[in-house]
Amino acid sequence: MRRSTAAAVGTLTGAALIVGVRLSVSAPAVPAAAPPAVDLAGSGQDAPPSKKPSGKKPSNSDSSDADADSSSEGAAGGTGLKNGIFKGTAVKNPYGTIQVSIRVEGGKITAADATYPTTADSATINPPAIASLKQSTVQSQSADVDAVSGATFTSESYVKSLQAAIDKANA
Amino acid sequence: MHHAEHVMGTVVSIDLADDLPAPVLRAMIGDVCSWLHEVDRRFSTYRDDSEVSRLRRREIDVSDCSADLRHVLEACADLWRETDGYFDAYAAGPLDPSGYVKGWSVEVASARLAEAGSVNHCLNAGGDIRARGLSAKGEPWRVGIRHPWEPDKLSWVLAVTDRAVATSGIYERGDHVFNPRTREPAHGLRSVTVVGPDLALTDAYATAALAMGEAGLAWLAKLTPEGYESAAVTDDGRAFTSSGLPTAA
């Protein structure tokens, strides 16, 4: 479910803002032009062809073939948008997971929202959780240690490693 | 007593700090080494006659596999689900459980040592560590985390007892960690260290978080309630640590 689209995502506020701005400018463009943050399909290339957007929509509209439940789809409006509530795929970014949803009525987007999942499982990756990771710049130090943890070295690169020096000192 | 053994394509450093007669310690080290070589023979993808290679060629069926290999396959499947597919024993195509086997085999080695009477030891398999009890100084084991850009420097020093410390990074073997979703080399994070009770899992979690890229930070934060602390460095040098990371005073 997670797409590697997180990079383009700002914060929840940012994503909501994008939706909000798009909403006020041109409703039909919302799902289409919204960047990965509001990848409403989340399924772009995976979506069956039948769900591809119609010609009325902008060509760059991977995100408009929403994976909405068919039950929530209403009659197509004049703008080519179907009525209903469309939830985007939950997208992870460094600040947590967000999910964008829009409501379409009469072919127009009448509401847009972005939420952090609130289930017990995902509640731990909301902003407070990511904030629990302390951020700093990477430090550089030399210290007396018993062992060194690092990316796995090969038998060949071992000789140049700090661990080899420790082993030598203890031999 | 110290020993460094070349096995499984890397070097495993064995440090026994128990006050036991030298012949006893030597025998314990010998047992650990024979177990690790046995694991290499049975699970290496580089050996045509290993059980894993035979399973790959479908000469044997999963039901014919040893209990150990069935455990490894089940653990890999569990981890695949638990990590949203980012820990993937099939990331490179054919089955390659090496990412689980190394940590698991050292975890088993440590448990066997404890059973045999060594309750103070530190095993380091090429950078992935399982420490038990106290060091010869009577203090928690001091474990340095390699600086992701300066090979001879440390970015953190931890003090651990009965903990596993595993680090995945892209600096040692180049772009060898792939994002299984995109089949592209992972980027965003340069180094991920996970500290927890079990080396097989800490190792797999570190690998999965690295493959996720920067989204791995949020995923790591999610692990802390389960007792897995973390320290990660992004490509651009930002460092993130969980609040319970056991840094040395």
C-alpha cells in the first residue's frame, strides 16, 4: 500500500494546503494534478485499464483513477468526476502516514481532508511518535569500545575495520 | 578470551568475559565456530551443495527441509509481512535468506554459550552484535556505532547488556541494499542501527528501514514500544535517535 512517493510530501499541513489551494482554483484538477501526496489511486500503473481516467481529464492523472469503493461511486458529473468519497492511499513520509480524502458531489469537490490514521497500530507513527526521535547532526568521535557495529564488512575489508583493530589489541 | 573467525563471508569476533578455565573457554569458542561453519555449509547461497541451494533448484521440497531451514523460511515470511515487504528474502530474485540467517545464527550461538555457562560474552558478526552480561571490566559492553562517512570514527557509543545491536548501511558494499518495491538501490538513509532483544530481528529491521529510505524513520519510531531502539543517519547527515537508545554515559 505504501508507495515511494513520500519524498514529494511535505507535512500534513502542506498536503492539506495543496488540496486546499487546488480546490479553490480548479476543482476538476484536484485529483489529477495533486502530486504523490494525494495519489488518490495510489495504484497508478497497477490500476486496471477500465478505471483509467476518461479523456476529459488531464493526461497526467494517474491519481484520479481513485480506488474508491464502487459502492461509493455515484453518477458521473459534468466535469468527469464521479460522486462519492474518495480516499487516497495512505502515504508515509518522514513525519508519519497521511491519507487524503475528497468528497465529490455533483461532479465537484465539496470537501477535502487529510488525516493521520488513528487506529491503535498506526497511532504510534503519528507526529508525536516521529517527534520522539531526537534529531541532531551526526557526531564523530573516537572512544574505547569493546565492539563496533556497522554495515557488514567482507572478509577482505575486515582488515581495515575498527573491529579488526580491537581484535588485534585483544589477541 | 578473544577469537576472530573468518566465516560466512565475513569475520565473527568472539569475546568471552567469563571467569572460567582457559580450556573451557577454548572449547566454547570451538563450539561457536563449528556451529557458524555448519550454518555456512547448510545455508550459503554460494555453495551449490547447501540446503538452500538445493531448495532453490527444487531438488528438495520445503517439507524435506531441516527444521532450522523451515524456521528460517517462516521467519523471512513473517518479516516480509511485518516490514510491509521491505525485508524481502526474494528481493534479488531467487530465495536468499542470508539477511536473516547471519543474525539468527549468532543469536543461536549466544544462546548456546549461555546454556554452556558463558553468561558474559559479546559476539560480533561483521558489524552485527549480540552481547550478554558484562564485559571483562565488569561493566556493560561498550558498543561503538561506526560513523557512516569516517571509517575510523564512531557516531555513537552504546552501553549494552543482554542486547543485540545491528547496523545496515550503504557505505560498506556500495548500493547493495535495494528497495524491493522499486528494485532500485535504496536511498535517503545512509545508516540504520537497531538495538533490541533479538539479533535476527534487529538485523532484519535495520535492513528494512534502510530499504524504506527516509520513510524508514517513522517506521523505526513505531518499533520502540516493542523494545527496539534505533539510531539512523540520513544521506545528508541528519541523525535521528529514539529516546531509549542506550547511549554510554
